[in-house]
Amino acid sequence: MKPTVFVDTDIILDLLTKREPFYLHAARLFSKVESQKVTACVSSLIFANLFYILRKETSAASAVDILKKLRRLVTILPVDDKIIAHALDSGFNDFEDAIQYHTALSKRIPFLLTRNVRDYRKPVITVCTAEDFLATVPLP
């Protein structure tokens, strides 16, 4: 059974903008996603965040093209009223992280991949970096 992961914005940005030294791990992760060895999920919020960042670095048209390619690789999960309520009550310092965490939790996704592991205190699901996930989870 292939693992399902929730991928946070920072790891996707590492891939799309080739941020070093994190690019290699993000690229390896998405190589596994492309070859259908890992299922990657994201929240709908991530697309808004990515568009905002990418259009500043490229252009709006280029950002849309990039997001269309990404959309073919990932499963987009909705952010609904219940997730927002949980995020607001969660006590996270970063509200975006709270939304991401509760989106993953609502779908019982066992792994949340991020570079901001310390922002997720006492998680119920495994929160780790892409590097740690690739090193510890056996993949075909």
C-alpha cells in the first residue's frame, strides 16, 4: 500500500523555486509522487499561497501554468468551516500551519511533510521533513 502524505507549502516552494539545500529532497519526494509510489495531498489554501508567491517571482500567467502542472500531481483537499473552527481553537502560533494540520487530520492522513516541524506541537499525526520521510518510510 502506497503511503499518503500531506505536503506543506514550504516543501512545494522548495521544489518549484529550487531552493537549496532543500530542493533535492523535495524533488525526490515529487519523483515518488509522479511515479505513483506516494500519494500527495494539499489543501486548497496552498494554491492561493503559491499563486501569491510565484506571481511575484515570475508572472501571474507563469504562476497559473505552474499550478496547473502541480494540480495534476496532487489531491486537493477542501478547507471547510469545521477545519477553520479547529484551527482557530488549536492554539497554533501560525494560523496557516493550523489550517494545514487540521486539513490533514480531518482526512486521517498519517504524514504531514514540512520544514517547520517545530511549529507543530504534540501532533496526533507524524509531522516530519521530506528528507526524514524519505529516509524512514520504505517505498517501492
